[in-house]
Amino acid sequence: MPSYKFVNFLWDDAKAATLDPVGRLVYRSNLLGSDQRITNTGGGNTSSKLIEKDPLTGQPVEVLWVKGSGGDLRTSTRENFSSLYQQKLLDLQKLYAARADKGLKSTAEDDMVGMYPHATFNLNPRASSIDTPLHSFIPGKFVDHMHPNAIIAIAASENCEKLTREIFGGEMAYVKWMRPGFELGLAMQEICRANPKVKSIMMGQHGFISWADNDKACYTYTLDCIEKAAAYIEAKYEAKGGDATAFGGPKYQALDESQRRATFAAILPWLRGQVSKQKRFIGTIQDDAKILRFVNSKDAARLAELGTSCPDHFLRTKIKPLYVDWNPQTENLAALKAKLVDGLEAYRKDYAAYYERCKHANSPAMRDPNPTVVLIPGLGMIAWGKDKSESRVTAEFYNCAVEVMRGAEAIDRYVSLPQQEAFDIEYWLLEEAKLKRMPAEKELARQVVVVIGAGSGIGKETAHRLVKDGAHIVAVDLNAEAAQATAKEITDKYGLGIGVAGTGISNCGPAIGLAANITDRASIRAMLDQVALAYGGFDSICVTAGIFVPSDTTGHIPDEKWATTFAINVTGSYLVADEAAKTWREQGLRGNLVLTTSANAVVAKKGSVAYDTSKAAANHLVRELAIELAPLVRVNGVAPATVVQGSAMFPRDRVIGSLAKYHIPYTDDEPTESLVRKLAQFYADRTLTKSPITPADQAEAYFLLVSQRLSKTTGQVITVDGGLHEAFLR
Ligand SMILES: [Zn+2]
């Protein structure tokens, strides 16, 4: 087995032997994608030219299996690969040659993309990638195109061609930067024709492509190239002084970890508000040693301004990040905010100027001019995306860019892609068409909703209901394990997404679980700060936590139980609202607060004096807070009644107690489920709609109130009680 220092050799002959040829392609792709030093999330593609039986003729025919549009090598399955008749792809060259308007970035070139579906083998529905001609026109049977940081470092060096020759001898050819497409495929074909000994090609400002006549050899050779590049870079890097002198050496010192956390928590919701004026963003922070070394360095300002290189990277990171020259040793938080305000304004102006300078007559309209990557000395990086997965990808890509710059500066001088070329990728009509084909965003997309009481019952159901419409969920409960269990159910169901980045809790997926005690202001603040670190801020809060403490057998409630009832059902909701209001005001984005009251708030009953009066107070708290928090936050309440199913407030004992009270027959060994059903039906029969009320019925009301569907409603309480005429609000 070959030994490597800078990549992992993971090929297992025994495993590969169990797979069919397409299975081996998926296997090879997953192995390559699993190592971040080999390729970035969503970046690169792989192919195999295989002999298959043509369904039209029954004859053997050569088929190109190549990773299709979208998807990611690490997580790819068979469905991510397109399959095309290799000969038909080659025949397209005649069609293209006949076009008078052919050429790099021409309409003729883009038109070829529309021809690929005509070459589809066996009705495979996967759309072909823009890189398909690269794989087709290179004669190798197995082809890998990767974006390794070590190779891109060479590709983004001023003297790339010379360095390629020096490091790889003649076996790796060089092609200057060309926007991927038909012309790049033809250029590669020409290189192979002119020099049949060439085994790989360095792609200027982009990555590399390599091939072989069997799949294991292709995989191994890809690793060989990356190993060679990395070894060359690291030797030069160490000789220049290594980490101590990277990026010109340090200009600032990193704040310690607790200071970084506190500063991030203090600025993130505010910054989210600043960058979310057009559309809301979700954040990811990264403050590991590598990022800190970069943001603290003397060269950070210069290098950040140059922007990223690999087209994959800047589609997410934008052409450049916002670097804020704040001195973490001598300046305070207010100075940081002031510098961010100025920096953002300059960035937006700069972006608009770039758009104006580079646009063509048919370019799509200018996109959001806010930065997606913000770099702050002493602190680290903040990356923004439309959801958690995308913001992690953005952060990952800037991590890659930093590695690329480190390598390029170690061996030569880093050069980024010319702005016009960057623009022609960012605003490529094919890219725009791809964006337009994407499904519409879900109703609660780009939103973070904190659900307090999400460990069970209505809260848990609400968390599941909201995530279905695209919300990120912070499941909060007094019981940390219950909160985390709800978050895990959501993450297991919807997946973590792609993108490998984020420090600590910021490395999370679409849901997190946190503990908080809503009777303790400090506990609420600590929880909201964790939310800021995880997602950058929050939009809405649903408080479903509540307590029912029954009176004793004589109908009396002890003082401390009265106090507990009010502490949780009234003061808890108030403290959440009051503490969250600080963050909402900092963030400056519209949000919603939904409290939980009860039908009991308006119906006096024997035996529940504390609970009923606490809920009456909660009803009025809704109205008071609606005035207090207007116009930024709408405040409404949901008044459920007698939800027995899944409720933590109805343990078996209480269910049996109620059944006995209402003279409903049951037996002691009856399963709890059956007892619950009986009680639920008894309650249902007392309502106008005669059906048991479920947590899902309640969750729908919380969904309505955090969505924009009732956007003109505030200070109101919606009853979800099946129709209890005695509880009608008046
Ligand atoms: Zn590429």
C-alpha cells in the first residue's frame, strides 16, 4: 500500500471487488470526497467510461458515467451520476465546429449544454454537469477532477506554469484559466493529442484533472499528485519559518476563547440584522487556530482584498470577504460595531461598482451586495448562507481559500481570478438558470425559531411542525436530554446538510437542543447567547413550557406551589420576552413571540385555582407584551384545552384520577395508551367539534402565528380547544 503524509489512502480491494462498475465509481467518489484535502464540498467530479448493453440495439456501447449537476462526492450515490453515450458526446464536436459563433464563453458554447440530454443513455434523469466535456474528451477511461487546496495553491500562484513543470515534470500539463465548458474540454483533448505521455493537467486558478486506465490506478494517481504538491508546499513553508511567519507574521493576538464567545454572542444578532436587509441569513462562526492565524496576520488585509480563486469557492464566498481592521487588544465592542458599519457600507458600494464595471447587456440583475464572509482580527470568521448548511459551506470554502493563500504565498505570490472572469462565473446565464430551477424556498426558510418546552408534548410537536416548513429549530427544555432528543429526531430526519465547517456549537445542523430554566434570567440569556453562536440570531420564540400543580385533596394549594405555578406560567414567559427583546432590538428584524395560555384562563373551576389564575395572567401578558414589543415583534397566545395525548401534564396517575372523577370505567392493568384514549374521548365529547384534541392541532396554531399568514394579528389569543362555549373569549 502506498504511504502518504498529506492525504489518506483509503482504497480497499476487498470492498471494491464486491461492487459493479458504477458501484466502484460511487465508491471511488465517496473516498475522494471524504478527505477535505482532496476536494471541497460539492466540488470536483469523477467519471468512468464503461461498456454497457444498449437498450435500443442490445449491442455493447461505451457509456460515460460522470457525476451530474449538483450533489457532493462525499455523499454521492448512484443517483448523482449521469450516463451518456460517449460517441454521441464526441460527435457534438462536429456540431460545435460548424457554429460560426463558437468560442470561449460564447452562446454556441453554452448551447452545447442543452445538447447533453440528447446523449442520455438509458433514460437516466440526472442532469449533466458543466464539466461533462472535460471527462468525455480526455482519452483516459477513468478521470478525476479535484479541487485540492495544495493544487489550487499552485494554480493560484503567479508562476503556476513554471511551478507545475518544476513539481511534476512533464507528466502534468498546464492549461490557463478558462471558464469550464466545451472549449476547456477541447483544449484538454488537444493537450492529450499533442503529448500522449501527459497523465494530468493543472487547471490555472481552478484545480486539476487526472486519469488512468483502471479505477484504482486513477484514485492512486490523484492522491500521488496531491501528495507531491503538498510536500513541495510544506517544505517551502517550513523553510520560510512555518506558522510563526505565515501571512507575514502576526499583527494582532487572538482573544481567549471565553472572550471570543462573549464578543461573538454580543455582535452576531446585530450583524445578522445588518446583512439581512434584503433577505435573512443564517450564520456560522469559525475560530480555530488556522483561521485565527490568518485574521490576526499582517497580510490578512491585503490577501482578503484579493479575493478567492477557485470558482467553486467564490460562488459562495463572493469575490472577496469583508475584512475589518479592528484591534482586539486596544479597541472595544463599540469600535468594532462602528468599523463593521463603515466596512459594510464600503463593501456594498464596492460590490455595486464591480457589478456595473463587469456586467453585460444580458446579465441578470445585481444580487444581494452584502458580504457572505466577515473576518475580524482576534475573533475569527463569520460566514452567512440562506440556511445552516449553506453557511457551513461558505465557511468551509473560505477555510479552503485561506489554505490556498497560505500555500501560494509559501511558494510564490498568490493571484486571484481577474474580476471580469469572476463576474462571468457569478452571473453566468447557465448559473442563473440553475438558480431559477431550484425549488421555491419554504415558508419558514431563513428563520430560526426557539421552542421552549420542546422536550415533550405540544412543544415537541411544534418543533417538528415548524421544521417541516424550513425553520431552524432551537429545542429548549428544562431537561437538557429531552431538548437534545427532539433536536436529534429533527437532524436524523432532515440530515445535517453539507459543508464541513463551524467551531463548537456552530458546527450544528438544522436543529440544536439546549437547556434553560425560564424562571432564571441568566439561564435564558445564556441560552440565547448559544443560539447566536449556533445560527447568528433568532426570529421567533414559542413558549410552550408550563406547569399544572393540582390542589391537595381538601382543595387547598400550598403557598410554594402557588408561587411555582406563577413563576413558570407567568414570570417565566415574561422573563423570556424581556430578555429576548434586547436581542430582537439589536437585530432589528421582525419576529414573533407566541405564549401558551389555556381555556382555563377564562373558565373558573374547582381544584385548579393557581393554574387558572396564572393562565388568566398569561392572557393579559400577551396583550401587554404586544404593546411593549410593537412594531418589531408580534405577540400572540395559543389557548389549548385538555390535550391528553403526548402531554407531560397528563402522567398515568393523573389520567386515572380523572377517569375516576368522571366515573369512566377502566381497569388497573389497562395500558396507559388505552386510558389516555378514553379520557381524550371523554373531553372531546364535551366540545362542539366532538374530536379529541391532539398536539398536532396545537402545533398548527403556533405555525400560523410564527408564519406571515396572520401578519396583521398581534395581542390575540387563539383557542384550540375543540369548541368550549364556556371558554369563548369575550
Ligand atoms: Zn472544478
